[in-house]
Amino acid sequence: DTGVSQNPRHKITKRGQNVTFRCDPISEHNRLYWYRQTLGQGPEFLTYFQNEAQLEKSRLLSDRFSAERPKGSFSTLEIQRTEQGDSAMYLCASSGSLGTGGYEQYFGPGTRLTVT
Amino acid sequence: TQLLEQSPQFLSIQEGENLTVYCNSSSVFSSLQWYRQEPGEGPVLLVTVVTGGEVKKLKRLTFQFGDARKDSSLHITAAQPGDTGLYLCAGEAGNNRKLIWGLGTSLAVNP
């Protein structure tokens, strides 16, 4: 399977714990995006990388959130001192310069985080 | 702030009926993408429209981009229960090409 993969698919943690999610993009894609989605809402942009450079972070992203893409391939999203409000689906997408028109984004299956 | 307004938010119809979902904005987008999302899964790209006035067809789904590239519509002909799902539109904007999302249309097609 050459699509975007995310691990774990589900994570249940207690408030105050740290969690880390991993995203493996489509191999030839140089752009990687993280989004958060809550029930009944569209995805909300968190941050994005071009190769290993993190080029933009949402103002909504608190300092408890950090993302890395050390070698320009896979990426990790860490949430420190989790809060119940962090419960959501965390989506990763990748894109490149392939295809017609714009940089189409292809999504992974998401990581469902539940903070108890 | 760029916003995409998507309507209707919920739609429940009978099998065989036609429907249209709208996506509107006051902003111009370089492209607009339509996704479908199943519960517990990530969005799956259906189509990208780039040129103002462009029309694309995917079997019984017809996508149109407005002439001014500010709005788009998705029309489904003879809906089937398998069309049930959340349909999301997303506009691409800015140099980083991040997606601005609508809230989605939850479609239920009843047999």
C-alpha cells in the first residue's frame, strides 16, 4: 500500500500524559500537513512541512503541540500534558507537485485521540 | 479570514433522488477539492477543480467550479445508499497551499 499511513489508529490517554503520533506520507510527496478534526466539523489546519522545514503553524496550536519531520520523510506530532479538549481525530496529509492543477492532498486514516 | 460555507449541513433523501451540495466563499481559490469521509476514516479525495467554470464528472457525481473561482457545487444524480457519507469541500489558498475547509454535508440515502 503506497498511501499515507498513521499510527496508532486509536489512542486513549489520561489527562496530563504526553502522546506522540506518527505519519508516513506517500514517498514521493515533499509536503506534509497535520490537521485536527472534531465531530461534525471540517478538518482544522495545524501545521505543515515542506521537506524537513516546518513552514507554518496555526495560531491555534498551543506550545504543548510540537511536530517534527527530521529527514523530510515521516513526521511526528507530540502533545504534551494532554487536556480533555485535545480529544479529536488527528489527520495527516501529504502532497507533491504531481498531478494536474493544484497540490492535491491525500489523507491518512487518522489517529483518534481520547483524553480521559 | 477565509471561510468556506457549505450547505446544506445535513441531507436525508430516498434512493433515486437527485441532490446538490453547495460550497461558497467570498475569497478566490487557486483550486477547490471535494472529499468524501466515512466515520472514523480520513477524507478521500474525489476531484480537484482548477479553472473557473470547469465541470468534472465522476460517474453520477458532477462537480462545477464557479466562473470567479469562489464557489463550487456537487450534484449527485440518482443517489444510492452507497453514496451515504460526509462530503467536504476545501479551497486551496496562499503560497503554502493549505486547505480551507467547509463544515461538510452529511448525506444519508435511504433505500
